[in-house]
Amino acid sequence: MEAPQRQWGTTPSISWTPPTDKEISQNEELTDELKRQGQYESPTETKKKQALLVQLQKIAVEFVKHVCRKNNLPQSLIDSAGGKICTYGSYRLGAYAPGSDIDTLVVAPRHVTRDDFFEHMPSILERMLPPGAIEDMKPVPEAYVPIIKLVISGTDFDLNFTRLAISSVPFELDIKNTDLLRGLDDRELRALNGPRVADELMQLVPQKITFRTALRAIKLWAQRRAVYGNIVGFPGGVAWGMLVARVCQLYPQATGSVIVMKFFRIIGRWNWPQPILLKEAEDHPIQARVWNPRIYPTDKYHLMPIITPAYPAMCATHNIGPTTKRIIIHELERGGDITDKISFGKLQWKDLFTKHTFFTRDYKYYLSIISGSTTKDAQASWSGFIESKVRLLVQSLESQGSIAVARLFNKGFAREHRCKDEHEITAILQGELQYQATNSKTETTDTIKDPFHNAVAQGGADAIAMTNGNGETAHDKSEPNAFYTTTYYVGIELAQGLVHTKHCPLYGLHYTDSTKKLDVSEQSRDWKDQQCRSAGFEEGRNFLNITATRSYDLPLDVFAPGEERPMRAKKKTATKKAPAPSQKRSIDASGTE
């Protein structure tokens, strides 16, 4: 009698059918395309990272011993104290691209504190690593998730810390043991949750290689289509991983290519807000808060809940709003149409990974949210704070009945300028680029990887004391007369029935009926005033402005090589008219029609 098949996840699998020769061939084609797209690192780079992690494990043990000796603990306790390195995120899931960070957690016993970590770990790293190996090191102790941002021999690490309420942390300690959560504070619990979720997830997928191939493809697709990033209202890497894992559970023997093809239809047509669960929720005596809409009213408002599998279960997608949900579902439907054609040989895998058209085709009208500061340090924190809050502006715009879609682009554009006076700063905040420094290039926030920006963006104003850039901090490298900006773009699509006839000098757009106009000034001013009243805002050092512009007036640096900025439509009449005013106007400007 054949043994019963294991149930993966909360429901029986849809199919246990082994892959066909065609599906195996399509999987090979997908893997080849992912390699062409640069999604696999070389074996040499993999071995290098593994060797660095071995070094960090030795450093973690020495760090724990150092603190024990400093506290005059008995030698027997010093010898058994241990210390452990755990990876999490994309690296732990095995679906990371070359150059990506390695999220790393240092786990220590109870007599080692977070203060000890930030006081002693930097010097121990410098002492134990080879001379010159540390290319950059920035401790961020007050972040929502406190980290040391570290670059060792070209490899980026986000070094996190937690301690357990036990006297010894041996290397073989299983962090999935829920009893280890006893006695932890919120920060320690959050830190430990990263590797616990990753380890639990990997145990809940039938075939790890299949999962990793499919996740690489879905992450690349999500990044190319600009639907990636928890802070701005899209799923992050772990959330996309849980979605892929759920589809793997439904097709335990499928290839990675089949999982990708099934993914778009299953997730795109999911009965939201029914949650995605990889396992049934756990109960535990420690009584931590777990996601449960029947108990916690705020959980009822999660539109696309994707629930972490490790206790305490949390929603990884609480930032998704109505517009981002519609965009995600639209992109999933589009992805499904493409993969259907790939299945029939009408398209290739490269067609799935074509770049978004946010700037080139999707919208005629945009808002530019421009944050600026007089020093690089101040801007790192201020721009991170604005990134964490701009989603709230978009939600406010969504309530404007005249707007069908207000979509925030998932990356900010950081620029460095040179200016002599307030007049030039005002022009920069209006979106003018004539003062941009000639020796600098525009960078997106995801490539800069500034730890202070990321720390504030992840935790908001209360999570970190914002760096005011007073010139006394060691990492401040501001240039004389420099002004730093980060701009976030919101694409605006009008509701049906609104036909553009004229660009409003103040607020953007008019109805066909000239007595009506689309006015977003109230939402914009309220949001701006709220941010400028925050504890992190310093008058004269931090700045914020919102401008409206047309697609054909977007700055050239938002377009990738080979992309063309939309052209202004030619007038059908030959009647001579006065020159049109600049299309970039501040929401706070005066003199509206």
C-alpha cells in the first residue's frame, strides 16, 4: 500500500504530478535567463562570503568572551558562554543576487547587552579582521532594528544583535525553539524573528532548489516592475518569498518554471483579504501578540495579509494600501498573460523581466516630493523619514475622488547640488537641476544603501535620533555650498470623466468644465506641515516641497539608458499663443487661476 502523501501547508496540494520533459526544458531556459540577467554570483564569490561568515562566527565568540572577562565572570562561564552567527533574509533563503547585503545576527547569552555590542564589537572587528579588510563601518544603535553596517572586502553586512535569557549560546543552538523567546524585549524579539522566519520558511517548502529558482525569478520580476519594497507599500523580499513558498506547497513536485507560471494566476486571483499562511498559527505560553483580526481591530484593515510562519506570527504586508493592491494585482495578471505565452512558445523568459514604464508611458501627471538638507548627514536621516511617511500622502490623495490612481515610485532619486543662496535653494526645491554638482551623478536610494536613511525609513521618527549633520560626526562628508535632495515621484491618473484641458499653475489639472479643478493642495499642505512639525525637522537645515509636473517635463536622470522622455503633444491649431509658463509648480505657490 502506497504511503500517504505529506500535506504541505494548511490545505492539500493541488497536484503531485512529476514534471514533463517540456517543463524540465522550460526550467533550464528560465535558469539560463536568470544567469544572463546576473542573478547568480560566481562560485568564487560564494566561497568568499562563506569564509567571511566563518570569520564573523569566530569574532562573535571572542566578542562574548571579551564582555564576560570585562564583567569579571568566572572562567567556567567564559568558556561555555559561546556566541552564534545567524544569517537571514535573501541570503538565508538562498535567493540573493551578486552584491546584495548579508543580513547577519549575533546571538549572545543574557549577560551580554546591546550596549556592549555597540561599544565593543567595532574594535574587535578591527582587531581580528586583516588590515584593510574593513572598508566601511557605521554603527546605528538607535534604529528600529539596531545594526552595524559593515563592508568587509567588498561584501556588505548588516550586523544585528540579540541576546537570549540563557547563560550559554552554543553553535548548535536551534533558534527555532520557541522557548528561547522567553524574557526578550521587543527589539530582541524583532531581531531573532528574522532568522526564525527564514529557517521556518525553508522547512515548509517541498524542494529547496525549486523554491530558490522560482524566488529569484519573482524577485527580479517584482524589482523590474517596481512592485518591490515594504516601506512604500509593496511586498518586500521575505513577503514575496512566502508567496512563492505557498505555491510550492500546492505543487510539491513542480519545477521552478512551473511554480513561476502558477504563481501569477494563483496569487493574482487570491481571495483577499484571506491571509496567505504557510502553516497553522501556533499558541505559546509567552503570550506574544500574534496576527489575529478577530482579536486586534487593526489587523482587519490589512488588505493583502501575508503571515510569517514563525511564532509570533506577524503580517509582513501591513503597508499595502488600496492603490498598491490594485497595482500588484494588475502586474500579477500581466505576468500571468506573459507566462501563458511563454508556455506556448510565443514569448521568452526575458519578456517577463522587461522594465516598468512608470516614467515613460504610464502617467501624464506627476507629483514630486522633494526633501532637502544642507548636509549629507542631515539628508540621510531626513530623506529616510520622508520615505517612511510619503505613503501616507499617497493614501490621502487616494481619497480625492477625482484621482483614480496615485502611485508612488518605489525608489527615491538622490542628487547633490551646489548653491550660493536661498534663491538657488528655492529653485532646487522647485525641481530645477541647473545647480546639480557636475562631479556627482543621480543615484537611487536602493543603490546608496545608507544605513542612517534605511534605519529611519524602517522605523520612522521615533526610532532613531536623527543626525543633524553639525559637522562633528565622523561620517559627514558634505562639500562647501552643497545642498542634498531626495525626490520621490507619484504618478497621477485621473478618474474616468476627467479630461485635461489646461495645466493649473498651482495644483495641476482642470476638469473639462472650467469651473472645476483637481485640487490636491489641502492634502499636500496638511501632509507637509505634519512632517515639518516632527522632532527630526530643523528649520534652516531641512527642507520639504511638493511640485506638480507633466511627463514631458520630468528630469532626464529618471530615465534609464535607451529610454526616451515622453514628448509634448503638438498643438492642432496654428493660432499664436503666449509662451506657456513653467510646468513645475509648487503646491505652496500663490496666484492660482
